[in-house]
Amino acid sequence: MLRLNLKLCGECGGCVAVCSVGALELYSEGLKIKPKQCTLCQNCVIFCPTGALQIKTSQDKVSSSSQT
Amino acid sequence: MAAKTLAEKGVKVLLLEKHPEIGVPLSCAEAISVSGLDRFVIPDPEWISSQIHKMLLVSPSNEKLTVHHPQAGFVLNRKIFDKRLAQKAASLGACVRVNSCAVGLLSLNKDGFCGVKVLEDGKEKEYGAKAILGADGVESWVARWAGIDSSLRLDQTESSAQYLLRDVEVEPDRMEFYLGRSVAPGGYAWVFPKSDHTANVGLAITPDRSPKKAKEFLDQFVQKRFSSFRKIEFTMGCIPTFNRKKSLVKKNVLLVGDAGRLVESLSGAGISNALLSGKIAGEVVSQFVKQGGYSFSTLKRYEDRLLREKGRELRFYSYCRAIFLKMTDEDFDAVVYFLKEYLGDRTITAIQPIELVKTILKSNRRLLPLLRHLIW
């Protein structure tokens, strides 16, 4: 699943521009992800200048929760 | 610029800004050539941060070339510049609404889209319109709503990051450009002075060729270039590249500026083209509205006029970018060495970009094969 780190997002809109399926929208309140439309192509993840977008798997959740 | 042009011509115009303040947040390095600015507006010291007379180009092996070019350009204060443009449009009769985010176009009929759906103070509102101009930047949803495929491939973008730094040692009339795979792969780093101790310091990289994020490269560059600094602001952005295959008009929707990908693909410069496209779009839409707003062929003149004036140059810089992306650090070094000899201590008053690029490529046997990218 695509995850956004709000602290790193500068709302530049680049991820929206490289998303070919329209799974991201930038509102005045910030970036919104439409998970149902996301194909996990990772274009937005590769583009993001700060690494604010990442793909997280359920395994990531388990390992991160086991770390904490 | 489009709203100002339309208002000047007496057309009823509504300018929607999704943010609470025009010009904020900033996503721009703010540099523009003198000729790119003064044909549209009279430069005003209020929104000119610095005047540029020199350029420093630094190769990957730290070879330095200084080009003296009096009156080469400006570094703007876009936060003020954009506001003043909007105020000018408003003083001419345009209605300017901030905190007003377009969320869709109103249904299509034979006359095109009949308006926009907008979110204002949490409430949905509808505004009717004879023509709609998408000036909504690189992420343009207006383009998508109109059915124009505006998504960019990764290789058609530059991922950029920039700090506004204070207490830095810079020459207030000199722009600096840094090349090299370790500095900014597929792009370059810049230092654009805003005063004798403040500068926009940023870089752009081609994201699918880079092992690290733009911000990581920028932090590394800033540490290396400046012995002391204070970070005032951080901005990031997407610089699109021009794509002549993408349409700028669909029915009664027109795309201007970054929304139309009207950017010089080599330098990433977009302010001047945004002003030009806004002006032409304003003139064409005014004609369209005065004719009753039914003839879409009138609107197509926007694209025709713009590409007649700028198409060749925009295509040229696309080819230059293709060459640039194929160049190695050794090639960049060779170019800087060559230019040092070629330009010497001469003061430049005008640059013929096409001739200069051809001369550079012919200067080095390694670069010669890249000339084929310039044949169009």
C-alpha cells in the first residue's frame, strides 16, 4: 500500500504529475491518496524529492511493530 | 497574466487560487532573462531581488568558467510578483478568489464544458464559464478533467529541491551552475543570489537515473559549497519537460504554463513561457468570448500562435536535454574547457543558443555523434 509521510511532503505535485491513473490529488489541505486506484507502479515513490511516499507491505507493518 | 490580459480586454474573468495567499507556497527558483520578462511587464524593484550580470559554470572536475553578460537576467521575488500580477488583474476588473480549489469541470455539452466545480470554505460551488484556462501547474487536474492526457513519464521530469539560504557568501550579480553526476545526475545545481547574503540554492535530478533523492543531493551540495549558512525555507518541485505531442486545447479548455508543459527542457526555465502562454491564451479567449463562445477553432489559435512563436525553441531545448542526458562527466569537463577558450574574457551581449550548441558539439570528437539529436 502507498503511504505518505506528511512531515516530508512539500506538496510540489510531482507525484500527481507522474501518476498515470490519477491515484493522487493535491488539495489546499495536502496530498490525498486514492488507494483503490493506485496500481503500486512506484513512479511517485521514485519521483518524490524527499522520500515522502513509500510502498508499505503488510510485512513492513509486522516488522515495524515488532521493532517498537 | 491570462486573467490580466482578459480583464484588460473587458472580458468577465474569475481567477481561482486554491491557497489562502497568491504566490505562496513558492515552488520556483525565480530566475528569468531580461527579455523573458520586460516584454510582459515593466520590471519593478519591489519584486526584483537581484540583477544578474555574470554566470559561473563549474564542471565536475571543478573547472570554472565565468561568463560576463551584462543585463542577463533577474532573480525575482515571486511571492510579491505573483501577488502584484493578480492585483493588477483585479484592478482591471477580474474577480480573484483565494482558498478556492477547483475540484471538477461542469458537464460537457456541445458547447464544451460549461464551468467549474469549486470547493470554498468546505462548500461545493459551481461557476459557469464560456472558456476555462488551466493554470494549475505541473499536477494539472484541469487537463485530466478535460480529457487531455497530461501524465508525465519519469524521464520527462526533473525532481527538484531548493533551500532559501541566509548568511551565505555569494556575489549578488552572479548566478552559479554546477554540473556532474555526483552533484545532480541528469540535471544541475544552482545558486541564484537574492542579495549579497541570501540565495536560492537548489538542484534538479532525473529521478529514474538517480540513486538518491533530490533533497539528499542538495544537502550534500550545500555542505560542500558553503562554509556557513542558515536555512530559511525548503521547497521542492517537479520540472516538466516540453512535449510537442501533448495538446494544449480541448474543446473550451486551454492549458498554460507548467500545466501545458511549456518549459525549456534543458534549463527548466518556465516563468517566461508561462507569461507568454497566459498572454496569448488571454487574447485568444477574449476573441472567442466576443464571438459568442461557440467556435472552438478560434481557441485552437492559442496553440497555433504559441507554437509558431516558441515551438522551435522549445523543441530545440528538448533535443538539447536528450544530448545532456547522454553526456558523461568527462564530456561536461570538455565543454567547460572548450568554452573557456572559445569565450575567453569576452563580454557577451547576446547568445545564439542553436549556433553555440552546434559549435560545442563540433569542438570535441567525443561529442560529435550527439549532433544527430539536433537534426529535426
